[in-house]
Amino acid sequence: MASTGPTLQITTELQGGGVKIAPRTNRYRRTRRSELVIWWREIDRVLLGLVLALVAVGAVAVAASSPASAHRLSTPMKVLGDLYFFWLHVRWLIVGLIAMFIASLLPKETTRRLAILLAGAMLLALVLVPIVGSEVKGARRWLWIGFSLQPSEFLKPGFAIAVAWILSWRVRDPGIPVIAISIGLMLLVAALLMAQPDFGSTVLFGGVWFVLVLLSGLSLTRIGWSAGLGVFGVVMAYLFYPNATHRIDAFVSGGSEFDQVDLAMRTLISGGWSGSGLWLGARKMALPEAHTDYIFSVIGEEFGLLVCAMIVVLYCAIVVRVMLRLADEEDLFTVLAAAGLTAQLAGQAFINILVNLQLFPSKGMTLPLISYGGSSTIALLLGVGFLLAITRRNPYLSRETPDFREPLRT
């Protein structure tokens, strides 16, 4: 006769009249497996697939651009192999994908708390950057802590979620000056970034902040004042901030940076619709930062404009997918946090693409999920993990389309 309990399985056998007690299948393993099954059911698998498609395209693109950067950065004392940056990128990708997976497993509340703590830690790190940071090409953007860390990259997902959390306070108490608080945070971030200097990231953070303010349900008057504040900030930066003045003047009237962007544009269109083929591009060898800032141009030369168009479609598909996911969402924080993370990723992508198309001043900004990077790759995939966690949804829970005349609930 046999009986089964919650943790042990007891069986009676003819072994000298004794009773043999055998442990059941590892319960922890079964529980973890159940959690993964729940995660797989709740996760936005379409969004995950789109992200992984961009990551795969990026790995191939870094392999294509690695020889150009390796040859350019080689010295007589250290000769870099053609795939030097590709193998480094694979290492960062593995770390980033693990971070994305772990973050996507978190409950929404834990994700919010972790992101806010991350934002606070990176703000503190940004304070230290001008003091003890490493200088590269005239800018201090990195801290050496046993490895090179760029705090502004990890601040991006934390900032989007922190601002979303601040703006969601108004649902509980309309009297809280959420706009003033978010403006204060934005000004603090802008001051720390421009001290590096990093005008391009300042513009991106400002864009994410404006998107969140726009979606927060504030009056058109306040939104207009917010937009006016952004325009005023750009004008003041041009007049009194040399880094912004130099970049804008170079874009308008020409200069060394304009020559780089012009070369990137020529490289982009040189491959025609179908491209010259992997490792067969010639113009890429003259590109500075072919594996980071101008990787989109390398893709155009070796894989063609059709592949470039496909990449743009993938970014647009991510934006549309998140919007569809949020269409019937009732929680204001969820809407704002997911929209902010998406705006950060898509905004950075289109700034990079516009620079390569000679339609925007050079920003020194990577193409998200595609360009080579250490901090940028890990931080972007961590942000995707936060996005997947925030948009997780029980597929068996019925949801009603909200009445947008009523305030969103938190």
C-alpha cells in the first residue's frame, strides 16, 4: 500500500518487514519550473521576439564593422584582430541578456523600486564622474570600478520609471506639484550630463521627460509651457554651452564632424538596395566609430538599404506593439513607465539613424540593441527587461476597455 504526502512518498516493500521512505521529485525544481511557465504565459512574446531580432541583427552588424574599427584602433604595440570587437560584443550581449531575463521575472512593484534605486545610484555616480571619471576624447563619462562604467547609460531606464512614478502621484493627490518635481529632476540630470559634456544624452532625456508629461493627462496649457521650456533650454544651450554650439554650427555650416556625417551618409547609400556583401565594404574602413555611432551606415553598405529599412520597421514595430499592449491598461504608472522606456529606446534609435542620414547633428549616440557597447548594451537590455516586467499580463484575466473620461487608477 502506498500513500503520498506533500513532501514525501512512502512505499511498503518486502525488505525484512521494513518501510522504505523515498523523497519525492525535487519540489523546488517543480516550483521554479511552474514560475517559468507562468512567466512565459504572461510575457509579451511578440515584443520579446522583436527585441531578439534586433539583437541578432546587431551581432551580425558588429561582426561586419569590427574590422574597420580594429584596423583604425590598432597600434604597433597592439594589433587588434578583425573580430576583436565582435567577440567583446558577444560577451556584453550574454551579460545583458541574462540581466534582461532576470529583470523580466520581477513583479511590477519590485521593478519600480529597483529602477528608482538604480536611478538614485546613477545620479550619485554622475556627481562623481567630473571629479574622478575617466576622460576619453575630451569628455568624462566613465567611472573605473574594476571595469569601465558609464552611469548615464544605466540612468536611462531608471529615469524613465522614476519620472513615471512621480507623475502618477497626481492620481492619489491632485495637489502634489508633480510637474515641478519632475522638472527639478530633469534639470538635475541635465546639469550633470552637460558637465561631462554630453549634450546628446541631455536632449534624449529631455525628450523622454516631455513624452511622459504629454501622456500624463495634464492640461494643454501646462504641456505648452513644458514644450516652451524645452525650446528655451535648447536656445540657451546653443548660446552659452560650447559643446552644443560646436555641434549645431558644424551641422549647419560644415566642419570636421560634418565631414564624418557626410562620409557616413555616402557609406550608407554606396551599397545600393542589396549591399556589397559581408566584409566586402570598402568605404566603412574610413569611418570613425564604425562599430558604434555609424554602424547603421556599415549595414547600408554591406547589406543594403532594404535591410536598413527592415531595421527601421523593427523599431517601429516595437513602439506599436507596446502601444497596443497599453491600449486597455488602467494603471497610470504602468502606462507612463512602459511609454517612457519605449520612448528612450526608440528616440535613441531614430537620433542615431537621422545622424547617419545627415539629418541631425552628430551626437555620439549608439544604435540601441545593434551597436557595439559595454554599458550601453547591458543597460539597454536591462531596460527591455524592465519593460517586459511592467507589461506582463495574466492572459486569463479579462480586461475592460477603460472609459478615458474617468481618471486612470494606480
